[in-house]
Amino acid sequence: MYYEKGEYIIPFDGTQLTSGIYFCNFEINNSTIAKKLVILK
């Protein structure tokens, strides 16, 4: 999925995930940024 330049809000629904630590990878300009997500239920 590709978007034009700009600022975006991408919805995230973690209701089907169990509690734990997850990593989300973003690819921007040939660079990858990993962010840690913590889900507690």
C-alpha cells in the first residue's frame, strides 16, 4: 500500500490480539522504523 506525501492516521484494532508486546514496522524513504506496541487486557 502506497500513499502520497502527507500526514496520515492509520486505524489499529487490537481487539483480536492477546496481551503482549508487538512490533510494527514502517517503511519510509528506504528506511525501516520499528515501534513497540504493548497490549494489556
